[in-house]
Amino acid sequence: MTIATSGHNRQLAERAHAIRRNALRMGEVQGQGYIAQALGISDVLAAAYFHAMTYRPEDPDWEGRDRFLLSNGHYAIALYAALIEAGIVPQDELETYGFDDSRLPMSGMASYTPGMEMSGGSLGLGLAIAVGRCLGLKRKGSDRHVYTLFSDGELDEGSVWEAIMSAAHFRLDNLIAVVDVNNQQADGPSTSVLGFEPLTEKLEAFGWFVRRVDGNDIEAVREAFDAAKAQSGSGKPSMIIADTLMGKGVPFLEAREKNHFIRVDAHEWQLALAALDERKPS
Amino acid sequence: MNHATRKAAPATATATAGKPRLTTSAMIASIAAEGQRTKPAPFGHALVALARENPAVVGMTADLGKYTDLHIFSQAFPERFYQMGMAEQLLFGAASGLAAEGFMPFATTYAVFASRRAYDFIHQTIAEENRNVKIVCALPGLTSGYGPSHQAAEDLALFRAMPNMVVIDPCDAHEIEQAVPVMAGHDGPVYMRLLRGQVPLVLDEYGYTFELGKAKMLRDGPDALIVSSGIMTMRALEAADLLRQDKVEVAVLHVPTIKPLDEATIVEAARKSGRPVIVAENHTVIGGLGEAVAGAVLRAGVAPAGFHQIGLPDAFLDAGALPTLHDRYGISAAAVAEQVKDWTGR
């Protein structure tokens, strides 16, 4: 590793730490939230917003931006945390998370939040919309990418597989999808609710470029985004399978019995922030 | 036939001897009566004309291009046509994405698949996000003899209930041609029922012009007011001619836009004293034009001399030949005339 890349990785780690911090503070404001998922996906979001993507914080609808579609709308707490860190949403709005008339509702919706490109929540929508976005960008002659994040549980939805077939059929090499494999959905471990492995082989058979990485290894995630972007011209859509650890960065949450909606007691939010800050990258 | 008795042994050949033997028509069969004036593929040709003017227009379908007249468009503009495969959820999700990038997708399939299979995708990715997608769907109501799999008896109820959605039920080729550019002029999602192939031509003789959200009186009469949409306006006009022979003069108010509903015009027509209001629709009597009109009239405090609905029953409809089924369910011209006579006491 060169000094330059090591410096860049450290900067990304600092961004990921800040995203986790924002998410925990929103969780504290509301007393609840999908905080374990947010902590798990923060490294991916840091690499997306501070390494891979092009955008203008002051102009979230700038035509020249890369698009980011959040399919799993309940991860909104994580995306808001990233949008705040990216300067797209003001820092002080964090205090409004989940409250009436906030621009930051519990589930992400396009009409509420700057930088939120779609209304998620009903799972399995994002990849289908992304196919249309990619077709539209190609039609316009744009070289921008469409990024979309969805969860392993969404692999249960037939519409996801319709879109997986379609993206390969239309040779959408401007599509970079990330599936968060934390192996947890509402009723239990995703692989036991409805098995989807071997996922890499399946997606490759469907005609995708696939990278499976430790989604909490920021260098690996960064390199996966680079490899996916390098697919431009190949005719292949890209899927980054990110194996993540729910609660990452806060040891007592990492160790907590895994639940889709993790329980955090009122006094624990400050403990979580303190635990996170102890591990702040130096 | 009753749902529970369909599996009973069929009537013997002798019992049906002498009756005409009608068969279920092909999926692409026209609903036009023999000898009726028609126009071919009015939607396809109107879309081509629109696309020549508007470069944002693109066409999409879920393996039903030929069956929705979109093949006319795909032949004229192959580069602006997206074959999405037999995947309706993908079709509408991708349509939302294309609209978000500034295009105006016309997405076609059968009404059953849009309204029933892909409802959540339309609800969330198109209506909630208020994307400029035009949904155009063939086989509305009872226009297929294949049975409930292809009979969209409840599409208007479902799309009426969806916020942001404009809903159009056109009568004939003349109206479809006019509705296409009007839909494009509305910035937002629209659902239009489609008649395809050789489509009856009726409204041109009435000097009719389609306007979004406007009901139009096609003929007036003191004995009854028929409020109708879609092909039932054609049937109501035919029934009105039949009824005239019996000295019954009915008014026909055509309501092609189911949402937003032209409540003012409907209420004003219903207010005219002494005539019953009869709503005729190619749709289940639940949740469609009939209940929409009833609500508007009641809210306005108007009490007409009777209120009746002509429409499909709350049942899974039979398979069979369309003329048989339209008679059976009371939506043929003759059946409409009979019911009106009963209700007007003639």
C-alpha cells in the first residue's frame, strides 16, 4: 500500500466513523431505529459517498451526479447519516429524525429528503427502478452511474430477480448494486428464511460482474467500487456483495443477540457513542 | 353459471341443440360488432404521432406489444422501445426510473396485470413518487372471454383509490386518439384503459372532443339519465336508439375521466327532476363509476327519482363468448335497454 492510499483509507475510515456517530445520535433522538444495520453499512456508505460517487452537495439534483437509490427504506437512518456527512443535509436536522414534519422520516422517501432518489420501504423496488434509471442515463448519453443499495432479505422478492435478468439483458454496465449481507431479516437469519447461496455463482451465471467483500473492510469495499466502475464498456452490471456485521463499531451491540430491530435502552445510546469514539481511527 | 356448480356434468347435446354455438374469441379479437365502423390501432398510431413531436416519449411493454398496439410504435421508433419481458413489476419500476431521468414512458400490459400483479410497484414507484408515467392497459373489464385471469373487473376501483393517479376509461377509437396527447400534457401518472385492434368508431358522429376531467352530454332526454364510461357509453347510445322505438327518451352523459371526476356536470344532470340516474360501467359495481357517481350525488344533497347500476356482479365471471357474457351480465345494448325500461316503468 502506498502512503497515499493508506492516507485515503484513513480518511474514509474517519468518514465511516462520522456516519456511525450521526446514526447513533439519530437513534438516540428517536429512542429507536435500525441502528445495527446502519452501523453495519457505514463503511460501504463512506466508500460510496467519499470515494466512488460524484455529486454536488449544494445541488442534490445536479444532472451530472451519480444516482444513489436506497431500496431498503428502513436503512434511511444510515443514508441520512451519510447525507449529513456529505453536506447534502444540514447537520442540525439530525435532531429532527423521525419527528412530525421532519425531512428525515423513519423510512426513506423521495419527496422528503434532499439526495433521496426513491421511495423505498416496500422491499424489492430499488433494483427495478435502477434498471430504468440506467436505461434513461444511457438514452441521454450520460456516463454517470446508478448505485443502489438493497438488503439480503430483498433477495426473497421475485422483482429483484426480474431486475437482475433485465440489467444483464440490457447490458447495464452503468449499474453498481450493493447487497448488504448481514444475514438478518425480520423473522431470522436470511439464509434460513429463504436460502440464497451460493450468491456469487448465481449472479455470475446471470451475467453480472460480482465482487464479494468484507463490507466492513473499507479498503476492500473501495477496491470493489473501483473494479465495478471499471466495468464501464464491458456490458456487465456490477454487484458488490458486502458481508457486514450488524452493530459494527460498538462492541456491545455487535455482541447483542442479533435481531432485525435491535433493542437499545435509553441509557445505552451514550454508552454506544462512547464505545464508538474509543475506536475512532487516529 | 354459479361458481360452485361449474364442475357439474355438462348439459347433454340434445339439451343444447338448436342454440347458436358461440366460442370464446381469440385474445386479440375486436369488441366491434359485425358491420360496425372501426379504426385500426388508434393508440399505436396516436402514440407515433405524439412521439414525432415529443422526443421524451418512450414505449415499454411486458411481452404484450402486439396485444396493446404498441408494435405500431416499436416499428416506427425501435430505438425508443423497451421490451421488458413478462415481468410487470420490473416494467413499472423501470418506467418510474426512466421518468425520473426525464422521459415519458408509455407502459403497456393487460389491465389485470397492472392492477393486480404490479399494484404496489405502481403505487410506490410511480404514484407516490409522482412520476410522469402513462399506463395503458388492454382487456379492461369484461372484454375477454378467458375468465377472471384476463378480466379486469376491478381495475378502476383499484386505480381510483390510488393518490395522484388520473384514470381514463375511453369509449372508442376517436376518444383514444384524442386522449393520447392530452395524457402527455398532464404532468403526472395516468392510467388509461385500452381498446386495441379494430376499435369501434362512435363519438366522431357526436362532434365529441375529449377533455381531461370533463363529462359530456351526448344526447338528452327526459325519461332517464344514463351516466356511463368506456364501452358502456357506446352501449348506452345503442340502447337509447332501441328505447326511442318504445318512446323512451334517455339522456347519455359520457364520463371518460373516472378520476378526477367531473362532479359538477354529473350533479347538475342528476338534479334534473323526474328521471332516474342509471350508471353503466364495464366494471364491477363495487368501487367504480357507479359508486363514485352515487357519492357525488349524495354529497350534493340531490335525490334523483331512483338510482341504479348496470355493471358486472361481485363474482368471478364466466368464461365464454363475449356476446353471451355481455348478455348474461346485462351490459349488451339489448340488456341495457331492457333494464332501463324496467326502471322507467315503461
